[in-house]
Amino acid sequence: MILRNSKGRERNFKILFKIEHENNTYIVYEDYMTGKCYVGCIKDGNLNKLPKEEIDFVLKILEKVNEE
């Protein structure tokens, strides 16, 4: 999937998880270039950084998925 960041740069990423909560779409994705995983929120077609509280929310969901 191709995502655009807030600076308008587009990159190709592999989507690992998609979480929809309260009209927000969070994604956990892997960067093909670096192999690292990141989390962000898609708003208005752009990928945005998350504040610490929202990162913690996504991490709690991923921990629950990992437990099952």
C-alpha cells in the first residue's frame, strides 16, 4: 500500500494491522526499505503521527491480540 505522510512524501508500506476506533483508522505497518514497524493514523488520506496516549492505546490492543 502506498501512504502519504504529512509532508506529502509517498512510500510503499506493508500493512500489518488496521484498527478502526471512534472514527479513527490506526494502522501498524512495516517499512519495506528499513524492515521496521511503525504506527500511525490515517486522516484525510494522509498518515499522521500519534500522540503518546494513542500509541499506548494501539499497543494495548496489540498486546491483547498477542495473548490470544
